[in-house]
Amino acid sequence: MDPELRMHKSQDTDFANGHDTNGNGNEPPAMMPTLQQVRTAGSVTITPEMFERMYLSPENKVSGDMRRILGNPTPIGLGGFLIAYCPLIFSILEWRGYTGLGAATVGTYYFSGGLIAIIACIFEFILGNTFPATFFGVFGGYFLSYGATFTPYFNAYGAYAAADPVTHTGQMAPPFQTGLGFWNLMMAIFTLYCTICALRTNVMFCAAFFFLVITFMLVAAAEWVSVEPGMVATGKSLQTAGGACGFVVLVIGWYLELALMLTTVDFPFNLPVFDLSGVVPSGTDMRKRKRGKKDLEKGE
């Protein structure tokens, strides 16, 4: 082999291991910028606060490089939720005469709130983000179910038409409304669990879940109260209060959506979400502290 070629090959091999050919451990000045780029191009350090901002979940350790290969599905899932939830809340508030529990926009429940959320759930699951995968999956199922409930093909409310003295469609039938009330109650319980878990994310996300819990509870109460004799007006007031809380959820949600999208394009500034990941300690950190205290006590 040509001596010059042998020398270049030896240098390439040695530099790949981080050493120069003269064995002194120092890289030639001309090669240092190039090697520095190679070492840092494949990895980007993400702080726990940045991770929580991007994925709405505390940072967790997973094997593999899927987070480098795949994009961030969180703003996709949140955007789908908001697009579907907006007309539902507007129908509860009956803005501009929009009533019927959102039946006019049933397509958004199937595709924006359902399909998009399920897709986001799958990719969050692949990335190892269990918390966002859970709430995207459950709310995706919620919107798909809600859309099916108000699709005439499934005859969900039509089965109660005989018991509906108001519209004769079944939507105002006491048994149908009672069933919707139980459904909203179950969603309130699930959302309460999400609120507790969100205490390790950020203030805005936690607040959105908190108001969502109140929304589900008020709507459930409205469904139950309105079927009682002489309580229609009270049920209407509870429904309006639930819609108002739901509107607060929308405002916070769209704020979070913008914060997420600004992060994805590395915008010069970020909207504050008031990180809580360092305020509420993780169970792992607390166990480490306990072990450290025990080791210290044993040493004494």
C-alpha cells in the first residue's frame, strides 16, 4: 500500500476514536471544528422543561431513537381535539341559535376529534409517551362515540322517540338524557385523573383539565336535572355554566396549541406555560432521596 495512503487511513481510524496519530490525545487545530460538528450533529440536548413543553408529559427514558426519527404528534392530537370541541361547546351555549347538542357538526367528531386523536395516540404510544397517549386515545374514543350517538344510522336517540314529548326525535327523552349524564360523569372522573397527573406538566395544561372536569360535571348535572318536573330552567342554567367552563378550556387549549407549534419550528420566543415538572417531584426522585437519607443514617 502506498505510504501516504496508509498514513491517511491511519489518521481517519484514529480520529474516529477521538485520538490523533501522534498519541498525545490532542486533535490538530485544523480538524477540531469538523470533528466537533460530527460529534454534536446527531444529538440535541433537551431539558426536562423543553420536553414537557413539547410533549405535555414529564420526560421519561425510553430505548431507541424513535424521537429523532418521528415528529411530535402532540400538537396534531391537541389541534384535532380543539377543532371538534369548539362546535360542541358552542352548541351547549347555543350561540347564534346553534342547538341540537352539536349534531350539525357530527363529521368533526369522527375525523377531527376521533381519527386525528387516535392517530396521535398511536404515535405517542410508539414514542413511549404514555400519558398523552392515554388522554388522546380516550378522548378520541369519546368523540367517535359522540359522533355515532348523533348519527341517524345508529338510531341511538331514535330508539327513545316515543318517550320524547318535546321534539319526538328522542334527543329530549328522559332515558336518553339520563344516559348522556352518566357518560359525562364517567368522562369527568377520567379527566379528574388527568388533572392530577397533569400536576407534573405545566400550569396551563393542568388548568385546562381542571375546567374540563367542571364542564363534564355541570353538563351531567344539567342532563339529570332537566328531566325532573319543573326543573327545565335549572337544567338550562347548569348547561350554560358548563358551556362557559368549556369555553375557558378552549381558550387555554388554543393557547397551548400555539405554544406547541411555536416550539416545533424553533420560534425566537416561546409562550410561557409555567412548567411544573420541577415543582412536583417525581416518584423516582423521592425514592432516591429516601435511599440517600437511609444511607446517610447508616453511615452515621
